[in-house]
Amino acid sequence: MTIRTRFAPSPTGLLHIGGARTALFNYLFSRHHGGQFLLRIEDTDRERSTETATQVILEGLDWLGLTPDEPPVFQSTRAVRHAEVALQMLEQGRAYRCYCTADELKQMREQALAEGRSPRYDGRWRDRDPAEAPPGIKPAIRLKAPREGETVVDDLVQGPVRVANAEMDDLIILRSDGTPTYLHAVVVDDHDMAITHVIRGDDHLTNTFRQVQIYQAMGWDMPRFAHIPLIHGADGAKLSKRHGAVSVLEFREQGFLPEALCNYLLRLGWSHGDEEIVDRAKAIALFDLDGVGRGAARMDYAKLTHVNGVYIRGADDARLTDDVLHRLAHRHDLALGAKAAERIRALIPQLKERAKTLVELADAASFLAHPLPLPFEPKAAALLTPEARIMLRDLAAALDAIGFSVAEIDAALRGFAEANGKKLGQVAQPLRAALTGSTVSPGIDAVLAALGKEEALARIRAASA
């Protein structure tokens, strides 16, 4: 049997972080078992589903590297098939036509609530002769659910979960306007897509009991179910905007690498020893559902940021340079020509050692593209005292006389400091301020080399004027 999993989002909003983790777990489980990962867009809610949301979902999955093995299935295109199965159940006596009006159903709910009961359909058309139907009423089709015993789900994460059949009513599978209900459509689609494992959030667990009854009514093989706990904020409350970024593309804009986000999400609710950094290949080799916990996971943005910093330090320099240039492109105060791009490319190996996000990396690199005069942070401006300016003029003359390799620059700076009876830091700090407008940067010799002699001397002379 080929393992086939699916991620089935509704395009009624953004791809949130919980959905991304669900997609990741489905992807890793299928890959671990040599199977296939599929995507179904559940767009049957025509009023709320949007093309924009669909594209955001596809873009988010593509950014995360969670590529389905087959083209996406759009649930809205399968309404005829959903109706066909409902009618088949009707013919087999597994379903029946219900002619209740909206007013009757409302009265039924109100009466149940008044009597302290859960509002459930009372089955009044379950065994009634359709010939008694009132004129002009289009019927819905309801599943003839079992009334005795219980429905059991042997969940791969939650363990055996059961509910008494008496607690569930006869589910509508086809509305009176001929459109399928969500719970019915999902079962038909999963069956037709040959899904073997349904891995989704545990907020779907109550739906599963009803879906199991549809499988049983059709005599279809049932997939295995695995309901994973939701993600909460650090305070234990349901994850929301007040906790920080929620949608996947927000994390991209905030400077997180997709592989870092996937690594973090993998460890959010799944355990395997104490290993913190797990790349995609290793995740596929290790992941299985027995490592998924039953308790809600808590989002820790500080931990995610730490993991992201690890991945940035190990990332390809050319890729980081391209990202930085893209992020700086909207800055009107910068001159992003070929020379600036070359400076950034040269200093990325040092800049990335300090950065925890791509936004931080871009901000740290921005001084390399800033035209004169540089803006100075207050602490940097304070370093440029009259004495420091005199020293910088002398230093400019010394640097003008040498080649501009890192080794030559380092030797010149040390020789200058020694000749002037200063510690290297007493020379480097005013020099850093003059070159960057800041008090923080990579090694000053690397900064000088990245700027190049002409630009470096121009900055020093402008600051010492």
C-alpha cells in the first residue's frame, strides 16, 4: 500500500502557522514512508473563499518547500461527484429525504435548549413516507446514522476515542439546493484521492465521528486518523495576532528562512531526543507519528529567532546577498548600484555571524550602500571628538599608502595605533563610526576591505572634516 496524505486548507484566509505545521507533518510522514503528499483546496464556501487566499496558500507552501506530488484538487469542482454518492446512499437505504422547513428546524432547536438538551435533529423524516411531504418543499438528504452502540476512532496520536451514537443526529449530506455539506464532501474526496492517513488538527476530532459513519455507510475502507494538538501562544491561549506573527508569509517578511521555520515547527509538538537543528533530509528520516505529543504546543518566538540565526550562519552567501539587496531595494536613502552590491557581497560572511533575521542582516548591511554624508547614530557621533577627527585625518594618510587586503589593513591599523601610543580599540571605534555611522559592525579590517580604498578614504575624510 502506498501511503498518501493530504493537506486540505480552506481558502477563506491566510495560511496560518498551525496549518503550515499540519502540512509539514503530512509531508514528512508521507516522505518517511516513501509515499505521496497531496493538496486539496476546500473552496466549497463560495462566499468566503477567494482566489487571493488560494494563491497565498500556494505561495506559502511553495516557500516552505512543501510541494505536492500531484496538481491541487479543488473541492468546488467535485460537487457532481459528491451528489452522486449521496444519491447512491439514498438508493441503498443508507440515507433519506428530509422535508423539514427552516421554521421546523428552528423550533426543534429552541425546544431542545429549553428542555436542557443538546439541539439535535429528531429524525422525524427518518422512516416517514415521502408521499406525506408538504408541497413545494425541496428536501435535504440526511445520513441514516446508527442509533445504537458507539463510534470509535483509533487515533494514531490521541489513542482510541469513542462517542455514543445516541449523541449524534442524522447528518445532512446534501442540502435542499443540491450542494454537498463539508463533512460529506471531505469523505468522498479523501476516498477518491485514495488518502490512507488523515493528519489534521485536533479541532477536527468531533467531525471525524460523523465522517466515520459515512465511510461505514458506503462500505469504504477507512483511512487512519491522526489528530495533532493545536498551537497556543506562550500564555497558553489560542494563538492570535497579539502573540506575534501568525501567517506564514508574515514570517517571510520578518526575515525568517523557510528551512528555519520548518525546523522550528517540526520540534513544536514532535520530539526526538534533544537535537535542536534538524534539516529536511534528517527530518524525513526521523519523522513518524509516534513522536507527536497529545498536549498543545506553545509558540516561542525567541526560540524560533534563535533557530533562524543558526540557519542564517550556515546559509549560502550569494542567497543571503540577493535577499538583502531585495529588502534594501525600497530604501530611497540608499544608492544600490553595482559597487554597493559588491561591498555587501564581500561583507556578508561577517555580517551573517551577528544576524538572527534577514531583516537584521539587511539593516546591518545598509551602511555599505549609503551615500555620503552618512547619518550618524548618537553614540557614533559622540566618538567623533575634535581629537578623534585629527587622528582620523592622519589615519587616512596611512591607509592611502598601503594595499587594501585584510592582512595589509590589519597590519597598518596595528602599526598606526602603536606609533601613536594608543590601543587598537581607541583607533578602531572612531574609525568604525566614521565608516558605518554606528558603533557596531564586523571587524574593522573586513569593513575597510569591503568598502574598498576609495570609498573608505572618502568616508574617513568626510567624518574628520
